Amino acid sequence: MEFQSNSLLALFIISMSLIPSLSEAGKMAIYWGQNGNEGTLAQTCATGNFDFVNIAFLATFGNGQAPMINLADHCDPTTDGCTGLSSDIKSCQSKGIKVMLSIGGASGSYYLSSAQDASQVATYLWNNFLGGTSSSRPLGDAVLDGIDFDIEGGTDQHWDDLARYLSGYRKKVYLSAAPQCPFPDAWVGGALETGLFDFVWVQFYNNAPCQYSSGGMKNLEDAWKQWSSVKATNIFLGLPASPTAAGSGFVSVKDLTSQVIPAIRGSAKYGGVMLWDKYHDDQSGYSSAIKNHV
């Protein structure tokens, strides 16, 4: 009996060693802010599904433009109507969730005209959303955890300068980026070479040459290997949260959990999954369905 007990104990220890620890488990990021019917920021964090929330978007900035945040129907920044989000941000952070401000977007008006322009934008971001001070903080007195670069237009110039300036402050500013999956990214490829980005959630959708197609992993796997060479702490698999969230690239829960995640999860820089966006996730329940498999 003693021999049998020792054998069972050994088998238990071996089996437990094969199970990834919670610290190694993938995380989930979500974009929030572009649909007034997606619930509040606090409700988003209360689901317990997300480790990062990107507030989208600071859509106007750079080249001398007055910066302007656009949160769709959630609030009106022109009347200081978004300052109430401060309590929601703090609620999220109290749960250990990192809240980032996403700058750019698919339809914003933004670009950086020079390194000096990048410096001015960094100062604005620091004083109005991060650890600095300003009399006109659009989201109130909450201090966001970092800045997300969702750059999909303008030019490819000086984003590296902006990353360097933001990384130079006394308080840690987390940096993330949401490049398209064709490698290297046309807009922020140069900025990513700085090695200053903590999280890179690659958009593996709306790009047939590098996204998953039913029954075919090769395009995505090849692109993932390329993105794994980026000088960043973690690479995330960016996906639409429902079939209507993007033109193409939606991956069913079955395919994601049985094919896609097993194929990439073993890579050293695998961080988890990013979803666009909270409104579409509400319609599909996607994050809840995949949470335990990420």
C-alpha cells in the first residue's frame, strides 16, 4: 500500500507540473468606447473577463490640432461630460485591470509632424490622462495605466519619438500597439523596433493573407512567427468579437480553442487574446466562451 501511495503521489506531482500555472495563463484585452449600447466601463470590468481595457479613442491630435477624445454616445467631451468616467476607471483598476487610452483609430484626424510635435503630444497625454496635472483632464482625475497606439492612418513618422517621450517619465507608462497582421506594420513598424512596447495586440482580421481561414492555420501561424520576433514583452492574438465586428477574420469558439490557441500558446511571447470590441462581445458572448481556454 505504501508503494502504491508513493506511486500515486509521484503521478500527481508529474501531472500537476504539466498544467500551466495561473501566472502563465493568457490574458484578455478589450476595446471599449465606440458604441453607446455596450454598457459602462465599470460594467465591462465587472464581467471579470478582461485584464486590459482600451478606452477608444483620442481620435484628434498632433500637427497643432486641439486634441479631442471621441467616445461615441457615452459622453460629450466638449462639455466636460466624460469626467465622470474617473470613478469607473478607478473601479477597474481596483480589480487589477489596466486601463489604457487608445490613440488613433480607423477614422481619426491625427499625425505627428516632427519630433517636437511628438514631444508636445506626449506632454499633453501625460498631463491630461497620465501622472501629470491639468485643469482640464477629459476623463477626470483618474490616472490611466498607459497609452495604446492604434495608428491606422496619417504617416508612419515619429511614433517612435512619441514612445520614447512617454517612456521617459518618472512613473511607468505602459505602452501597447494594435498593428495590422501584415508584417511589418505600415504605420507603427518603426516604433515597435524601439523595444519600448509592453503589449502588442496584432489585428489578425480584415487581412486575408495573415488571418485564420476555416480549416487553414498556415497564414496565421506564419504571421504569428514573424510577429513573435518583435521587441515587445507580449504578443496578443487580436480578433473580432463577433462575425459582424469586422469584414473578415472572425474565428469560431470551436476553431479558436481546438486549433488556433493550441498552435500559438507555446510561443515565448504569447500574451493572450485581444477583442474588438465590447459592443460586439455583448452580442456574441465570445469572451465568456473563450475565457477558460485563452
